[in-house]
Amino acid sequence: MHKVGVLALQGAFAAHAARLRELGAEPAEVRTPAQLAGVDALVLPGGESTTMSMLLESSGLFDPLAERLADGMPAFGTCAGMILLGTTILDGRADQRSFGVVDIDVRRNAFGRQVDSFEADLDVAGEREPFPAVFIRAPFVERAGPDVEVLASVDGHPVLCRQGSVLVAAFHPELGDDPRLHHLFLSANGGTP
Ligand code: GLN
């Protein structure tokens, strides 16, 4: 079984780890390059992408993680994690960086300040039942490249996408009690027992 890591610098990493444990995985928290070297796949949680970008630099994780992702390490990024995995950040801070392994332009806080948080039942490609999705100061995708599969959208804006073995969600699938997206990620990447 592959070892799944959860980037644990900031944000909602504990809920991701709990959900992965419920599904039978034994997630490892990743805060250092040595810990990154010990995992085969990585969840990048929601939180604050500007802060995470800074912490990735100061922890020395940015470059080794960029290299692993470029080598094809499977990843699941949610909310801020989606922003970090995309190509272009719109409404970002000038110094914030991203890994560019999913060919998407992502706008931060895209649903507007007045709708800080909301829930939506998403129609997800390949799923029979809608997925109850929690959005918190969420981004959405403004441009998806030809290699990107759009799996779900809100008002025509992609919010769940996949490119190769990297899955990104604009919402927080680790909140609420629907494990299907974590299961999808684990089962695609040998992370289930
Ligand atoms: N607005 C946050 C950012 O830009 C993302 C919010 C979240 O992860 N819930 O990083």
C-alpha cells in the first residue's frame, strides 16, 4: 500500500488525515523534506494559500515538492491546495507561488466576499448521488487547459478537476461526512488497504 502524506504546514490538515484514516490509510503529516521523501502521494489542504506558499519556502519544502510533483507524484489539493497546484493564480499576492501541475487558472476568493461560505450539492462526473460540498472563501477555475478533466462546476465555473493523477477541488471534501472523493483519490493511487 502506498504511503499517503498530508501537507501539515497550515490549514485544515487534521480533518483530511482523519478522513483518510477512516478509509483505512495511515496518513503521515508532512512538514519537512525528509517527511516528504517518505510518502508516495500527498494531500494539500485548504487554508490560506499565501501563508502556505511562504511556509513552503521557509520549511525548504517548495523545491523538493515541485520536483516530486513534476515526477508525477499523485496529489489531491483542496481549496488553497487547488490554488497551489494550478498554473496561474488570479487575485493572488505578487510573491505567492504555485506548482503548475494542473493546467488551470484559479481565481482566489472567486465567489465574492458577500458569499464567504456556502454549501452546494454538486453533480460530479461518474457519481450517481450529488456530493455535498462546503465552500469557504473558495476559488474557482477561470481557464482549464485541454488536458484537464472538469468533474464538477458551480454556475459554469469548474470546481473539481483532474489532470493525470492530480485531483483538485475548490471546496472542502474533508468537512462533512462524504468520503467519496478521498476514496477516489486513494483507490486511484494504491492508498487503500
Ligand atoms: N481564500 C483562501 C486562499 O486564497 C482559500 C480558502 C480555503 O482554503 N478555504 O488561500
